[in-house]
Amino acid sequence: PGSSFPKEAFAQKSFFHQEVLHQSSKSSARVTRVTTPHGSFLTPSFVAVATNAALKGVSIDAARAANQDLIFCNSYHLLLQPGPEVIEEAGGLHKYMGMKEGSTMGPLITDSGGFQVFSLKYGTVFEDLKTAKRTDGSFDASLDVSASRGELKRA
């Protein structure tokens, strides 16, 4: 239960905040700006998908120039390839993707990987899980994704 979490886990962090820019007078719909250490984005928003940390058919520079302010990456696919060790060696997900401080750097979001790990038990993901090997020969489907540092690693 939430009551067992330390109170500091729920403390507002100065480097993340959400500002309501407009709220509908007819519904609960609203437009907000979310600010992160890597930049801000509006909600609702079109979010580009870079499943394996790569946009298809457009560079990061072109996406940012077109005001694409948020990119989604898939944790499960990143765990399998290139793997957390490669991303860590590159200096984090932003650097692995070729984002540059001050120009193409921007917010990223990732999922938990749970859909692929648990929902596709009898599909190709199940086979991937049975055969996936890490440097120590083991596989752990649980992930720890630290948005503030852009890190992906096994928990």
C-alpha cells in the first residue's frame, strides 16, 4: 500500500513539474506543460516512437527541428538489444541516441516492458525470454529505468 512508502518518495521535485495551461469548461480535459531536466512537452501530445532508441525515417535533429518534443522508447526491446551495458557505456539513453546537450537534447519516456514480458507468453517474446543471454548468462525481466539519468538496467 501507498502508506508504506517513505514520505519523501511523494515530495515534489523541483526539476519536474506540470503546469495546466488550459482546462475545458465542459469536461475535465486540459492542456498541460510538463517540465523535466531534459526539456518540456505539452499534453496531450503526439509522441514519436523510437522502439530501439532509433526513429524510423527521420533523424533526431529533424524531429526536434519539427518541434517533436517527446520521444518514446521501449524498455523491453532496449533490454534485449543493445542491452543495458551498451547504453550505460554510451553514457545513458540520450547519448546513445545521439542527442546533444543544448540542441537535440529533449525528454524521453519509456515503458515498463511488462506488456511484452507478460502478455505475449506464447509468441516470439516468450522465445526471446527463453533464449536471452546477458553477460552473466542470466536473464531478469525486471527493469529499472531512471528517467532523471537516462539509464536502463536490470533491477
